[in-house]
Amino acid sequence: GQQVMQIPQYQHVQEGEDFTTYCNSSTTLSNIQWYKQRPGGHPVFLIQLVKSGEVKKQKRLTFQFGEAKKNSSLHITATQTTDVGTYFCAGRGTDKLIFGTGTRLQVFP
Amino acid sequence: NAGVTQTPKFQVLKTGQSMTLQCAQDMNHEYMSWYRQDPGMGLRLIHYSVGAGITDQGEVPNGYNVSRSTTEDFPLRLLSAAPSQTSVYFCASSKTLNTEAFFGQGTRLTVV
């Protein structure tokens, strides 16, 4: 079945450093979504990418969808302590949304 | 709007007991799903529904049942709880598969 993997599993950075998480699917995706989960909270939607090669920005966050629509990345520039949490990608297959394993980001002040 | 409401927030069960986790949404969303979250495993899809009267299995459906008699409600039933079902359970809904999913606050379940 469809599998979505993310790397790295954990990332610790100093405040101000950049951060990137990568998402890879075993199958071609119709679209990909990104979510953030704060510690003790629930996942909250960040963005959706649909087109091959698409790049979207939200302030310090840059999201990219691969040309083959099988991979994606999230890059955070100059991390802040408010960026702490787990970032999930979620790939849409034919009729279900499959989440990646997540990348937990810790930011040290 | 309340969004997606899950009850209870916490539950402790004994092995072999059954229970129902409740999920309700007031956004008239067609698509609803249940996920479980375990450390290092991400969010794994248990069951999902594309509309009232229609349900299907996700990645890890064994030991769980669902029904969707109304658009608003999507309960998850544990038939005979096992320690391996200790987890945090999230219900989510979305207008379609191509729109953002809204999550409930989660239910932390411990099976002893």
C-alpha cells in the first residue's frame, strides 16, 4: 500500500538556524499537505501543494512539491522557538490521506 | 462553530473491555477519518468515510469498527481492548480529500 516517509525523525537546532524536512512517497500523489502539531496538541493544516514542481511560501516557511509528485520538502529559514513541534506531510492517494512519520523540531534559544 | 469534537479526552480501559470513541463535526464535511498516533510512527489511518453510509479500512483497521449513519458523527468502536491499542486517537474531517483536514483535540487511551 501507499507509504509516506519523512526524514529526519528528529532535528535539534539553535534559534536562528535553518531547518528542512523531507517527505517521500512510494506512489505518485494527487496532492500533498503539510501540518504542524505543537507538543500536546493536534495537527493543524499549513498548506497544500497540487502541481508538479510547485513552490509556495508562508513567511519563513518554503514548501516544495517534486517534479514527479512523489516527494516534498518544508524549509524554515531562521528558526524561532515558536517553530517547535512536529511537522507532518500527508499524501493523497486515490481515496485516502496518508500521513508521513513526522519530523520533530526542537529549537534551543 | 465547534469544529471537530472528540470525547472522551482521556480513558483507561482494562484488557478485553469495549468502548466507543465519539467524534462529531458541525461543518457539514463529507470526509471523516480516524488516526492513531504512536511515538515514531506518525499518524496511521484506521478507518475513513467519504460520506454518510460509506466507510472503508485504512492502514491499521484490525480491532476497530466504525459506522457513519449521519454526516456529523463518526464513532470508533474498540471491540475488545488490547494493550497494543494504547495510543492517542485523532478524528479528522474535511470537505473533500482535496481540502484541509480539521482535527479534534484527541483521545488519550490507555489499556491495562
